[in-house]
Amino acid sequence: MAVHGIHHVTAMCGDSQRNVDFYAGVLGLRMVKVTVNFDDPGTYHLYYGDATGSPGSAMTFFPWPDAYRGRHGTGQVGRTAFSVPVGALAYWRGRLAENGVEFTEATRFGEARLNFVDPDGLNLALVEAVDDRNAWDQSDVPLEAAIRGFHSTELWLEACEQTERLMDEQLGFRFLAEEGNVRRLASADGPGGFIELVCLPNQGRGRDGVGTVHHIAYRVPDDAAQVELLGSLRSSGQNVTPVQERKYFRSIYFREPGGVLFEVATDTPGFAVDEPVEHLGETLVLPEWLEEYRPQIVRRLPKITTPAGVTVP
């Protein structure tokens, strides 16, 4: 059972308001959900993406303001790249500069890109690509330049062979191209289906913390496909969790041979299961099993102002 590209990427940040201002403000993504980390309910889980937070667009964060800063290195998602239309980088050079975001320009596999970091030091990129996905059209970023979703992620690895074998044999990624120490794999046509294995034998091991990615999630269409893949992964010797209920999708987790935490998440039911689409991300929502603890949870969460001008919790 092959996966269908990237579902979401979850990272760790420090200040929650600063995170909102950068991803919904500077990058022009929609804030699609304000909830909590179901495994640590005193911590926000913030989601950004397109109009509905559709799979392949959702960048998510756990804000831990008192946590230590992470260290970039092997065993991590080292960089997350977003797709923008061909020709859009001219606009983004100006927008990033106006907001004090330093960037470098590069080309990889014939695609122009801007590499930069967010306020917590998380490695990001904007890559020009042919991409027919719809962007969020109610930010101040012009639609012709707006982010379409993920382009690719980089897995930073000490050695790539075992990871590539797993991704080929178990997840259905095929090798596309090689440039220097980067091997591009794809599970779907076009942006959102690319994973780049970056071989860094002398980099040193990364450390989780603020400014690093916690995990990357891949897409399967539904519960049946997830269960099928779960069985296949376990049969191949992977130590995979049971299915976890995440309300907006269901998930399984395991670590690939290089140490990166992988999740496989269902496309359904999506973020409109507990809020109307027109009002996504405007208030704090909790899963049913945490609702009785709302007063205690609210006391632990810092106040943030959403892009809609609403202060939560």
C-alpha cells in the first residue's frame, strides 16, 4: 500500500503568538485549527494550510516556550519546502526582506528556491514549481504568489540506503533524480509528493527542540488503507504504534532506519469535522475526551490573537 505524498509536517516552536504572526502573517497561510497537543493538553497544537488545511498543505506546531532549542543534524527533517508558482520568487524576495527575514537563493533539480529560517530557526524554503493546487486567497499575499502547499521535505541522514529501501518497498516512493548528496524520491506526481534524502555522514546527530521538526506525516486515503499499511510495516519488522485517534485524522507512528519519526495519517475526516469551513481556526476547540477539562486547560494556555482578530482561549 503506497502512501500519497506528504500529509503534514509538525515542528516545535517557542512563542505561540510569534508563530501565528509568521505563518499566518508573513507566509500568508490560513490558520485552520487552534487546539491542543492531545498527548500534552497544556500545550497548543496550531495548524496552518490552505482554505481547509487539506492534506499536503498543513504545517503544524507545538509551542513550548520554556523548552530548549533544538540542534539541526541527522535523524531529522532538516528543511521543509513550500511550493509557489513559477515567477513568484520575485514577490517573495521583497516580502521576506520587508519582514526582516534573511534568505539565500539556490537552484536544485532545475527549480529556483529561496532558503530561510523562521523566528525559531526552523529551516524552510519556497520553491517555484508548476502546481495546480488552490491557495488560501484571503491573506494579503497576492493569489498569483501564494503558497500552494508543500513542495518537499529534506530528510537529513547519516546514510541513506536503508531509508531509501524502506521508502521504496514499504511506502511506494520511487527514485527520480540525484544532485550532489541529494536524492529525490516521489510517491505522487508533482509537488507535495517529493522527499529528498540528504546524505550528511559528517553532520552529527540532531537534537529535538524548539526550531526543529518533530515528525513528518504521509498520506493514506482512509482507515482501510492505513490498516493495510500497518500490517505490511509490521510484517517487515517495523515497530509501529497502534492506530491513534487524532480527531481530524487517524495516525500510526514509527521511526525509519535513520531515526526520523514517521507518521502515516488518513486524509479523512478533515478539519471541518468540528467547525464550519468559513470559521476554521477562530477559537479553541478540544476533542470530546478533553472537553470536561477545558477550564484547567484554558488556565495553562497563553492568550493568542488569531488572524481573525479573536483572542483565545
